[in-house]
Amino acid sequence: MFELKDLPSYDTLEAFGSLYGNPDVKGLQTWLIWASATQEMLAAFEANLARACGLSQTQFFVLLLLKRNPDGLSVGALAEGVSVTSQTMTRVIDRMVGAGLCSRDIDPADARARLVKLAPTGDDMLGKALPSHYAWVAKLMRHFNAGERQMLNQLMFKLNKAGLLPGGTNEAG
């Protein structure tokens, strides 16, 4: 989580760059603006989900994964799909099962294993969350024309391909 609200001025960045050997002060400034905007966007995303249907980001993504996989998923697959530990996902699923949003069923391929499946209440909740989410994204993205959206996509794919972020396709370096 990026927590810096009071971004330093360019002069401050230059002074620190001279003092501590930053070879790319403009790059740092761009990164700070980007990281701050990303954090604000994610906080607004969470707030919209909470307001619309009382879901956390993790619960929302679990519901989406279960909707896309009607035969169910293991806790491990859900954890990987949402980028949390299996232990964290187990706690999330415990709460979601308790709320009736999903169920844990015996895996027909392995009676020792359990599959998490979307429950009707979870499907209803997703039906409530998605229209609000789509409207929120549309409101956010209306600030970018088609060329800017394409540029954002290209830049994010480029960064991901460079392997500098989790999920990147190449080794960093």
C-alpha cells in the first residue's frame, strides 16, 4: 500500500537526488504521482464496493472467480487468483461461507479435498456489485480518450513484460 499523501516538490526530489545519488529524479516524480493516483483509485474502488454491497475487494474478486468457474475452485487456486496466502484465503472463505455467499463442497475427483462454489446468495450479491462497479469504472475512465486508454494499456503491458512486477513474464534485470 502506498501511504504518502504529501508528495514532495520537484526541488525536494532534486535535493535528495543530489544527496543520495538518484540518477532519475523525473522518473521518481512520475513514479510518485503514479503510485499516489493508484492508491487513491484503489481506495475509491474499495469504498465503492463497500457502499454498493458491503464487499471487500478480495470478496468481490472471489465471487468473480467462482462465477467464472462454476464447478468450483480450491482455496489454493482462489488464493493464487487473488494474490493472497492460502491462510488468508481460508479466513476469507470462512466468512463468506458464514454469510452464505459460497459453499465448500467435496471434490468429486478427491473426497479428501474441498471445492469452493458460488452460492445463490453470492450470485445475487455479484449481481448487485457489478452494475455499481461498472458505473464507477466508466466514470473513472471517461477522463481518458481512446488513444490515452491504448497508451495506458501499452505502458502497463510493457512494465509487466519487463518482469519488474509480480506476474511479469520475464525475469527482472
